[in-house]
Amino acid sequence: MTNSSLASRVAAGRAARKLVTRSSTGDWKAPPDRRDPMAILEKQGETRLPGLVPIRYGRMAASEFAFLRGAPAIMAADLAESPTTGLTVQLCGDAHLSNFGLYASPERRLVFDLNDFDETLPGPFEWDVKRLTASIAVAARQNGFKDDCGHSAAVEAARAYRTAMARMKDKSELDVWYQTVDTTMLLQLARRKRGRKELEASFSQAERHTNLQALRKLTGPGPDGTPRIRYQPPLLVPFAELGFDRDTEEETIRRVFTDYRSTLQEDRRALLERFRYVESALKVVGVGSVGTRCSMALMLGETTSTPLFLQVKEAEESVLSPYLKSSRYEHQGHRVVAGQRLMQATSDIFLGWATGPEGRYFYVRQLRDMKGSANVPEMDKTMLRAYAELCGLTLARAHARSGDRVAISAYLGSGDSFDLAMGRWALAYADQTQADHQVLMDAIKTGRVRAVDA
């Protein structure tokens, strides 16, 4: 890089401060014409499976943190109300605390990274940071901590993001691309012995989350001895629940898998062809995704009958799309996969996309592959702060792969103005989340919507 090009990127970052001062990024006050949060959720529900929408409301009603998880569309509308820096990265679009976690790299090494990309789209870097820090403040309240804890943990996440970006601005393109967060780094972040033991227990649990474990949990022997999916209504049900007969189901699966195979690398396509399809079932997943068409496919290896579980999940337009430039990918499954591959240091070898019935878009990944997530509700203050720091630096690494890390670092600077602003934003939006959650509870109470615990 020439000195002149480096200087121009630094200048671009500093110029962004004139568009949005660092302290002003912490401002939040609901505008008088703010959209009704329930109207946003109900609009999303129009494209969801009607029988599952009450489950979504039930899960979001469980707590303010659960509500935040299920309401990225509400926050997207709110984020669009503020001026942006114009410093674009590939956004996760839903970077809350529970969308970071452990999974296995292709080399069978546990890594920590973002793990949900349904809303991914290019946009201003601060939108992801704001969603992360807001989730920290909401989680702190849920865990019974005073706001000084949520504020300090949010500030720590922003500081970690800023300092990580500062370190990466001086690294080579390849060094940034190959950087990962693995278990060794996680253990270094453990502040005390008990925290280290908790992390090691999480690693051990993730390592047990394999296809073989899923086979024992999700299947039982069929009439011919072949494993068959064990239905668990209403969370795991046969396709007949949607009105598919057996012949229609098999034809649909055949077309989806033919399309999906074509999106894989040749070597991975060859690996997939060593498995035979057994059956699929509809599966309810997550909080915000509840109601989208999501299925689980059971496959068995031709030689040893080793199981492979694939998740086929519907991809709708990103909740960010009304407010940002349209995706370059018309196929929403392709959008999700491309964003995931760009942001993650390493991705699932079976990650691909396909077009399903009625022209709907889907993406495909392994259902379980040594996956694990932090138990946020069980974190004490020390662990929440450490985890917030880890998520902040992980988000910075993901953004540095697609955005101008030099310009972003120049915008953030070496002081704590941005960090403190994010702490202020986090508490303000935690108040907004509390109010919006109450709107949902009132809607359930008055019968505007129906909620089911499941």
C-alpha cells in the first residue's frame, strides 16, 4: 500500500466523523412517528406458517432478551432513523450475544465466531455494534444486574471492537483473512479459574454435539431397522402437516437437493453423494426465525451408515433491505451463504443454497457439527463482561474481512468516545426494548395476537 492510498483511507475515516460524530452514535430517542413494533412483527408473520406464528410470539414473550432476539426487524427500522457513517462492511444484521458461538472447522478444530446470517447485507459497521451492545445491556438486566454492569460490559465490547480494528489496520490482507478465534484464545480471556472451568465445560459439550448424538436424540429405529425421525410435535413434525403427500414430498426433496448440490464445491459435492437420503421433517428453530419454512434432512453414509443431518432453512429478504442498497444476490439463500462465507473465518463444508417449492429460497448447512453457544442467562458479571469483550473483537475481525479497516479505525480513533457512546446507546435501547416487550405482552393479553409456549 502506498503512503498516499493509506493516507486517503485514514482521511475517509476521519471525514466520516463530520457526518456522524462518535459521541452522537450513542443517541437514541424514539421519533414521534415511530412504527408500531407489533405492526412490524405482524407484517413478518404474513409470510410465515400460520400455525407456528403463535410459537414465535410465545418465545419472544418469555423475556426482554428473547424479545430482542426475535425483533431484528424492529431494530433495523430504528437504526435507519439515525445518520450513518457510510463506512460499509458486510453486516451480520443480527449480531446479538446469542448469535455468537462455537462450531467445528473443516479441520475439526473448535472455533468461535458469528453463527447466524439470515439478515446479512452490506451496510454501516456501527449497526452491528449497536445491536451487539444493546443485547449486552438487555442481558445484564435479565440476569438481575444493575445498569452500571450492562453499561460497563457494553463499553468493554465497543472498546474490544475498536482496539481489535486498530490492530488489524496494520496487518496484511492475508493475516486478517486467516485470523480466527479458537479455544486457546477463549481460555486466555477467562478471568478466573471458575470461568476457565465453565469454558472448558462448554468446549466439552460442543464436542459432544455431533451427528451421532443427534441420531440418538432425534431418531428411532424404523420398521426395517433404518433410523427414522422421531417426531416431537409441534417442534418437529412430518411434511404432511403442510398438506404434502408422500410423492409430492419426495419430488420436492429431490429437486431441492439437485439444486443444492450444484452450489457446493466439487470435492464437497462428491462427499455429499456418498450419503443417501432417508427422510425429512419440519423443524422449529430459534426465536425470530420461527414460522419460516425450516426442515431437517436425515442422510446416512453408504458404507457405515454414519448419519448426516442437514438443516434446510428458508431465507427471506433481510430485515435491513428496506433501508440499505439491495443485495447483489437475487436468490436470498445465496445472499445468506455469501455473507456467511465472507464474515466467518471458516465455514461449514456443506453450506449451500437451493430454490424450493413456490419459488421460495433456502440455504442448507449441517444441523449439528460440534456446535455450542454461551448460556447468557447463567453468566455472572465477570463472565458477561469477558464474553462481551470476546464478541466485540470477533465482530471486528468479521467486519475487517469486507470493510475498510483502516478507515473504520481512523473513525474510531484511539480514545474512548465511541466506546462510551455505545454504552449510552445500549442502556437507551434496553429501555426501548423493555417498552416494546410490554407492547407485545399487552397484545397477547388483549387477544391481538396469540402466544403459545413451545
